Amino acid sequence: PKRCHQKRSSRRMRRRVQLGAAVLAHPTLETFNHIPIKAMRADAVTELSLIAEEIGVAGSVVVAGLVPVMSSVTSLSLRQNSLGNEGAEALSIGLRESKSVATLDLQVNDIGPKGATALASAIAVMSSITSLTLEANSLGDEGVEALSIGLRKSTSLATLNLADNGIGPTGATALASALAVSASLTSVTTARNEIGDGASQLSAAVLANAKIEKFNGIPIM
């Protein structure tokens, strides 16, 4: 039964990806699940806000396909859209090619470790990104460990929100190692996590990095 469920889930996912690809291939389609395709293709969007529109994986494929051709877009707000890992993976492909997206809000999207790994690969190479919000997802320790790899490499990300992500001591330790060497982070939020014994390492890393000005809303400088 478990294997059958996995196969059905995989088939559903393929259909959603194929739907997104079909939408992108349609030259005259103007909107899809509230995504302003025509305006995006015309590079007429500076802030794309699709909050709680349930764009899902298919919508993620569409946004990912259009973001690279948009030189004017600086903000993507996709909170509460049921992206999941697959949606985050699809979106990350487009983000890696973006030269303009500065603010990325992916709150409440059920993104786990696989999605975090994909996002890490994107933020590692994005020269424009300055703010990433992943509050209320499902990263857990494994996801934060993966994301920390991207944080180490980023030279532009200044604001990071990882509140309410099921982060424990192991994840906090991995994050601490990234914060200690970050060349760009100035504000970090890890509230509403069960960090436990990792709190001392996290605090030490924050204090050791002179660039970090705010931690969980507390002004350091």
C-alpha cells in the first residue's frame, strides 16, 4: 500500500509539473491561478504578490520559468501556496538565474529538507537576494543543515527568518557555524523552535559576527 501511494503521488506530481510546462508553452495565455503571465513576460512586474492563492507546484513551475526573463522584479511573496518540496525545487531553478529578486517570502508552504536543499543552491549564487523568509515551514534539523551550506556562500543575504521550523540542537549548531562566517547577514530570526542545547552555540556565533545587528528582534549594536 505504501509503495502504491508513492507511485500515485509521483504521478500526480509529474502531472502538475507537466501542467506548469504546458502553461509556459502557451504564447497567448494571460493569467494562470492568479499569476499575471502576460505582465511578467512583458517585464511589467516589480513586486509579485501571490499570497494564499494556492498556486501549488504547477504555479511554481510557471513562476520559475518567467522569473529569469524579468529584470524589473525585486520581490516575490508566495506565502501560503502549498508549494511543498517539489514547488520549492521548481522555483529554485528559476531563482538561480534571477539577477533582480531581492526579497523572497515563502512562509507557510510545507517546505522540508528537500526544498531547503534546492533553495540553498539558489541563494548561494543569487547576487541580488537580501531577504529570505521561511517562517512556519518544516525544515527541521536536516533542512537547516542543508540551508546553512547556501548561507555560507551567500554574499548578499542580509535578513533571514527561520521561525517555527522544528529546528532542534543539531540544526542550531549547523546554523551557528554558518552565521559565524556569514559575510552579509545582519538580521536573523529563529524564534519558536526547540533549539535547546544549541542556543549557546547560536548566541556565541551571533555575538562573534560583528555584521549581525539584530537577533530574534533584539538589537545587538
